[in-house]
Amino acid sequence: RDIPDECLETSPSRAEKGANVKRNLKVLLQLEEKLIQGILNSGDLFPVAFRTIMQRIDGELSKKYEMGTTIVAGLLFLRLINPAIIFPDNYGLVSASEITSNQRRSLVLIAKILQSMATGTVSDDPSVAPARSYVRSKQPSWNHFFSRLITGSDMAHDDHEAFHLTVDELIAYSNMDLPPQDMIESQRDLLSAVFLLEKEMTQWKMYRNDMGSFRYSIQKLPSGQVTFNTALRFDIPMSVADGHRWRLENEHLLYPEIAFHRCVEQISPQFFIKHSIHNAHWPTAQRELVCLRFHELMPDDQFAIVAMKSVARDDVPVTKGCVRASVEVGWIARPIADKKDMCRLTMVQCIDMGGKTHLLPKSLASKNLKKHVAKRMKTMRKLFGDQLIMEIE
């Protein structure tokens, strides 16, 4: 509640034009300092079960690594504390309506600095690097805090029975493949990508068939690869949207070409990593995607969004017979101001098919893209019925 509703970006490349990043860093570190002091003064409030788990994990890791305590500290913040800092509304600390996108981004930056303190290292992330000297200045007191937390010295103890892990559970914790700190992308990052695509789509070509109209574009990248971009817009009665909203959470219903999909990792109730394989369409082979997916239902149901963006995951190798594609997708649902009983869904997709699709003749690529979108429109018609209006400006 003390976080100002303003952009506090500390990276010049991400800050708004004319922003004072030095001032932003000062404000951010003032907030960070207040939080850190609260943490350092609350060691005796940590549940005995938490301290016991940390002691046991530290004991096992110290047999194998010199930095066992640092690993335990990183685990504690990455898995328990920082998720609650970034998404306090998901943990009942505040309501979603109390957090703006600017405040959410500030929480992400605060969490990144905390994670750097916990691990004792500062990444080259331009949004965290400016705080390197601050992190180093706090390291002695931070290390002392974790030492006390793990050893239990100088801390009050209660009479609750301590919680113990089995050896197998300790080994499982020790061998966890933790995602990098930057894997938890902010809500603002994904929303910005979707809104940018929504703005760019007005420059794409218009195409009309017997079901409605859509926009599309085929663009060649500097790398030589080609992106296939499409934009669809649907107007449907609000009553129908309410009955089908859950389908925005299940893309396999909207994308019947998906042959396989799974959740690789649930980062938070709103963020997860998704792996999917898509059926082959002549003349291309099967494609697969590994995406960070985010969904949000805004206050009073006035706005809903589903966003996906491809990410790299070493633990998801390319499936045999498939080509790894890259995608940015956004679904945006808004009420229509002059038609209160109607809802407007906008779907924007930008995909790099990978492989050798850049060698396809442009006429063939354009024909296949239009055919693919037509199938999507038929799917939407089947899901939402004849009340669906598929027209785009």
C-alpha cells in the first residue's frame, strides 16, 4: 500500500522517455530498505517448521557444496517469499483492485533485488544491476540473519513440534531444477507485448471470407526467418461470453490443431510454463511451443486477458520429428461501451514457424495462412454459435 502508483523503472532502456531513472532507483531502494528491515527484525517470527526444514536442507547441502546456506536462502525467497511479494492478491494480502500495473512492476523489481541478496549475486539484468552497490552493502547483515535463522541462535522458540523431512525429501529438494530469477516475468511485460501487437495489427492486410474478416501479415525478419501474423475480433453477447469464459483458459478448445499439451511448471496461479505440440499442416512438419502463459481477470469483470510468449527451457528438449516455433499470442476481452449486452474478444498472434518456412513461396505461405485462419473462424463459430460477429476494422 506504500508503493506509489508510478513507473519506477531503473533501466534506461525500459523507462519511459524522459524518466529520471536515478530518482526511480532512490525511491525503489527506500521501499526495499523498509521491507528488508522488516525481514531482518522478524527472524523470531519464522515458524519452527520452516527453520527446521532450512536447517536440514542446509546440513545436507553443506556436505556437497560450500555455498549450502546461500542455496537455502535462494530457495526460501524464490519459492515462498518472493511469490507473495509479487502476487500479494493471490495470497489474500490485498485485493486485486488495490494493485495497479505500475505497482506490480515495482514489486517485481523489489523481489529481484531481494533474490540477489538471498543468493549473494547480482545478475546483469539492467533493471537490477543499478542496485549492485546497495546489495553488497547489505550482504553482511543479510548473511548474519540467515546464519541465525538456520542455526536458531538468538531467536525465540515456541513449543510447537518441529517438522521433519525424510532423507528422500531432502534429496528431492537438493536436486530441484530451479528456474532462473528472470523466469518470473512481470504482468507488465506480457501485457505490453500484447497491446503492442494489437496496435501493430491495424497496419496488416485485410481479408474477408464468407464468415467475416480478419487481418494478416507475413514479415521477413533480419535473421532471414519469417513471421506469420494474424488478428481476429469477435463480438458476442455478454451472456454467451460468461458461459464460455473458461474456454479462454483452455486453449486446446480454441486450437483444435493441438495434438498434445502439458503444464511444465506452475510459477503462480496466474503464470505457468506450457508445452504444446501442433499437428502438421502441409507442407510443414509438426511444430511445438514452450511458452510462458499469463491470465488475468480484471476488477468487476470489465477486462480479461490471456497472454503467451515463447521462452527457452533446457528441461524441455525439442521433440523428435518436431520443429521448435516461437510465438506471441494475446486474447483480450472487453465490454462494448455502446452495447452493454455485448463483449468484444480480440485475438492477436505472431508466430515464427522456424525450420525452413522462409523458403516457401510467398503466394503459398499466404494461401496457407488464410486457410489456417478460416479453420480458426469455423472453430469459433462452433464454440460460440451464430450470434458470433467476426468483423475487424
